[in-house]
Amino acid sequence: MHPVTTADYYDFAKPSDPQLAPDGERVAFVRSVPDGDEQYEATVYVVSVDGDDPRQFTVSEGVDSQPRWSPSGDRLAFVSTRGADDDRPQLWVLPTDGGEARQVTDVPGGVVGAVWSPDGTRLAFVQSTTATEREAGLDCDVGSEEDGDEYERETPDPRVIDRLVYRRGTTYTDGAQSHVYLADLADDTVSRVTDAEYDHYAVEWGDETTLYYASSRTEPLDDSAVIDVLSFDTDAETETLVAQTTGWGAVLAATEDGRVVYPRTPEEGLSMRQTDLELYDCETGESTLLTTDLDRTVDLDVGFSWDPDEERVFFATPDEGHVVVRSVAGDGSESPVNATTTGHTTGFSVAEENVAVVRSEWDHPGDVFLTTREGSDGGDGGDGDADDTTRLTTLNADYLADRAIGEPEELRFESDGHEIQGWLLTPPEFDERETYPLAVEIHGGPHAMWSTTDTMWHEFQTLAARGYVVFWSNPRGSTGYGEAHATAIERDWGAVTMRDVMAGVELVCERDYVDGDDAFVTGGSFGGFMTGWLVGHTDFFEGAVAQRGVYDLSSFYGSTDAFKLVEWDFGTTPWEESEFLWQQSPVAHVENVTTPTLVMHADDDFRVPVNNGEMFYLFLKKLGVDTRLVRYPREGHELSRSGEPGHIVDRLDRTIRWFDGYSSHHDVPRALDRGDDGLSATEDGEDDTDDTDDTDDEAERTE
């Protein structure tokens, strides 16, 4: 059996966005694989629920996403960049019984969240457009420009900014706002539904003449958690305010008889609080909280939806190391029940009898499964759902067949009287009579949850294959263990989390095969914060890699698109309690750092802008700590999850090189002295980062 390596990332196929056909007999999903160092190939596949091999449904041209069956199942809509020279995703429709796909839109802002009308004649979607585009009609068809020249959105020079939040992901908004549009399939024309100068999102159909969508309209814009839920009559062309909720983003699910489900999160301390599902009945004017008896937050990244009978709402929640699918009666008459109880679910779709899910588990990085709507536990939250679950794909079977994949051991331990869940993964060919170095991983968020799989599957297995015992956990602040667990780090990210993490570290170091004198730590985002916090408060670790971290809360507040996180988690602002936020920041304790610390950041990270990484690196360098700053161009905050394949591999290579260089179990020079040695993401050993001179004071930068 071969060990897992960093470069194996190029071999992984990952499924996403499963969609059951209306007849429940087929599942469409997106299959993504790395295509060289800088991009991915993503195509739509279809697999029968009878277990036939999945077949490719769209051509391998561009990046496909968001497959959606028409109500009758005779067509499949999807979004694709095929044929575009600027990567703007457009809407396409493909007959399911054979034939060519046709392009339905040619819009400047790209297509997001396409949904079919109940009668199958129209598709609603969202795109971001500028006022100039809307005034000229270019938002509906870039080919409508009068002079006939190819339209290209201009980059402002200079940028004049009036909004609190003016950049997201890896791009500036440049005055563009998200609006709702309709594509009429009778003549492939596009029309705009919304006009107000606000952002709109989460579009859904009710009946065939009613659209629902969310909009952020409460002043001051970008500084309010209030979300309007609106309806639009496509015949009368009138808009109505249905309900208001509070939260950080929204997803909607509506029925033909006027019942709308939306998320609700308490506004006070919103980032730490549990998200519930609320239903509003447009006929009665009454609202009902559907998940009031469930002490688990709804995962809006996975989403929620009604079943075909519009009787139950299906949704996902993190739950003690799993992300599970649950359902609840649409009238709120009973407590939620389970459809799945194991695995890390990242997408699901509901048909009359079954639920299709994409999930990963400790022994594979992701596949498509089919389960009954109640699961094997009868919906009562039992121990498992394996008996009623069918695996429809084995996308990485050939790869997994000859790789040594380890099964993590679950740990439960106490910290300050609280139970914490963690896991330990040992190297292949593990021998308990030997000793191994320890690698400690800390998740981001901070209000997130790790499992034994999902996006960290490859990293955990690779570190173990390199000879490390790998430990990770869900300390207080994590989701999946109830609201009290998540809010326990209010106004204290560092000390509380450190106690929980180090309690787990002390536990695993009691094992004879763990070398407690040869321990290392890493994490990204909040995990980067905690890496910086730990090296400033203990010299326990021999080396550290801090990735995309928040190191100074005040500068983070002043440069991020998520400044509300500081207000909600710490209940203050930099001008109200500047000294308090300083003391709660890793950079305030940098004088205590002796641990060699590699700092990684993404150049276009607008969630945690690169100035935080620069600041931490400069302080370490000035104080004589072994350090280096590695910056990844073109990347944002999602670098480790969806960055360019070459950067993902390089990031993991550099983490391992940094650990190895300070480990007594690896006879290699420190990374500062190794040049290109050990970097697998380069061709013929030539690293375009120019990483050969490691003694000067300038940050190394990957190009």
C-alpha cells in the first residue's frame, strides 16, 4: 500500500450539489477534478438509483455547476463557463433524452442560484450588475450594446467607495448589486424583477406566478442584520414584504400555497448564536419556529428545502463530528427527526421516497449516497443509517485501492468541566512500541466544526503518512454541540480555546508512542489566530504554521468584510475598548514567542486581509524568531479548500517541510535552509517562488 502524499490532491474527484430527478430514479451531481496547477474541470454527471455506473452528462468544457431538473424531468438546467473568455457563468438547458445544450443567458454578472418555475417555462436567477448596465439594458443581454462591440465591465480608476463592505471573496463589488432576473425559455429572453438599490439573493418560486427572495434593505447598509423576505407577483409585477428576520445571510424555501421558510438567528451576539428555521404562512399571517426543540444550528451552506409533498422541511445540522440531514413537519407539530446520522454531508436533495446526499467519511473524500427519508433509525436519532443507505458512486475507488488510509480514533476528554470531542490519527504501519511526533490542527470559524473528513481528509492523512500522529478537536466555540458550547468563548477567543486544545494535547501525550517533546501546531483563519495565540503563551511546540490568521483584532475589524464578527463575539469596537482588543490579539504577546513560526496568507483574502499576516510576520522577524511569510497570489480566504490545485499542494508541502525541519524524527534541514527541496508542486524541481535565498529579511512570495 502506498502512503498518501501532497501531490495526490491532483488525483481526487469530488462530488457536489446532488439533485434527485422528479421521478426519483436519477441523481445529477457535479464532479470536480484538478486540471493542472491553476484550475479545475467540473462537469455534470448522472447516476441511476439502481446503482449503475455514473455517466458524464455535460461536455468537459469550462466549469459546470448548479444542475437543476425541470419539474417534468425532461430538461436539465445548469450553469457553465463554457464558451466564455471571461469566466462569467451562464445558464444552459439540456434535454435529458438526448440533444445539444443551448445557452439561455448572456449576462455580465454571471448566473447564481437558478430555479425552475413550477410550470417549467421560466428560470429565475440572481446576478450582480451595475447601475450603468441596468440603465443600458446590458444586464439582460450584453449583446444589446448599441455599437455592437463586445461588452467588458470597466474597472473604476480610482475606486470611490461609499459602502462599509465593498469587496467580497476575491473581488471588489465596484458598485454592483445583486438582483433577481427571469429567463423565459419560450424565446430565451431575460428580464429583471427587482429595481431597488439593494442586494437581493436566495430566489425561490412559490406558485407559477410568485417569486420569493431576500434583500438587505435596513439602514445603515452592511451594518444591519435585518433581512427582508419579499414576494413578487410576476403577473401584476408587484412586490410585497412578507416577513423580516435577522441573520448573516439567508436561504428560502417556499410552497405553492404561500408558506415560506427562512433562517432566524438572534441579533445579539449573532455570530455565536444558533440559527433556527422559521415558517411564515402568507394566508394566516402567522409565524412558527420549526426547530425550537433542537439544540443544533442549521447549516446554511448545505441549505434546506421542502419535500415534494410540501409537508416536511429537510435541513442539515452539524452534530458532534457529523453533518446530518434532518426533517421537521411543516406545521411545527413535532420535533425534528433524522434522515441521516453519520458522515459529513455537504449537499442533499429530497424526492418522494428518498434523499440523495453527498457526504464524505473517514475512508473516502466524498461520494453520492441514497437513503430513505426516515433513515434506518426510524427518524428517532438512533445510532446509524447504514442499513437504509446505498452508495451510488465510488469516484476515487482506484486511488483508494492502493493507499494506506488510517481510521481516526475518537476521543472524549474534559476541559474546565466541559466535555470536548477530538480525534487521533496514527501513521500507516503504526507500531505502538515506537514514538512519533505530534501535529495539532485547529479549525477556523471560530464557530465551525471539524469531523474526520470533508476538506481536511487529505491533509490529515498526508501528515499521518509523513510520520506524525495527528490530533484535532472541536473546542468550545465550535458548532455541533449546542448553543452554550458555541457561546462559551464570548470575549475570550484565546484563553478558553487554548485550555481546551491543550487539555486534548496533554491527554494524547500520555500515550507512550506520542513524543510530547516533538509537537507542532497549525491552523487557518481562527486556527491561524489560535496558532499565533499558542506560540505567544507556551513554548510547548517545536514549530508552528499560522495560516490566513487574525492576529490583530482592531486591524482585522478595519479591513475585513466581516467586521460584525468582532462586534458580535466580543461585544465591542476598537474605539470603545482598544486596549482590551489588543490584549485579546496574538500580536500583543509576540514578545514571548520563541517557536519557529511560518506565516502563510493569501494576497486577495478580503475576509482576513493580508495586512494581518504581514504584521505578525514583521513582528516575529524583528524579534529574531525563525519565520518566513509565504503569500499566494490570486487566492482568497478559501485557499485551503478551493484554491488553485498547485497552491493547495504547495501549502501542504510547506507545512510539512516546516515541521520536518524542527523535528528530531526527521533528519532534514530546516525549511529556511532547504531551497526548493521537498516542494512537489513544481515542475522538474524548479520552484517559481525563488525560494533559494533564505537569509534576507524580505518575505518570500509565490508567483
